[in-house]
Amino acid sequence: MENNIIKLTPREYEVLCYLVEGYSYKQIADQCMVSFSTTNTHLKHIYKKLNVRSATAAVSKALREQML
């Protein structure tokens, strides 16, 4: 089952945690001390790795897969 493990970078994991907590993209950028654009890039990578298209779907999958 190793192939089913979703590997996020430490920063992607941090961004996903903030997303699960209900932070806006701007708030996530502020918390991570990066630009809004950088946050969007992290989110795009997260969505691709989780095979989802939205923040809601990412949060749902992360919770369902017990990633956090």
C-alpha cells in the first residue's frame, strides 16, 4: 500500500493544517510569512497530490484519510 501514501512537503502539510482550521488563503500566507501567490502555489500542489479541485475537497480528503 506504500504507493497510496500521499507525500506532502513540511510546508504543504502546514498549509493544509491551516486550511483544515478554517484559515483564509490570506491568513495562511500571513501565518506562514509568505506571499499570497506562494500560498496559492502550495495549495495547487496540495490539490494535485490529493487529486482534488477545491479547498473543501482537500480538507474532506485529509480528514477522511486521517492525514492530520
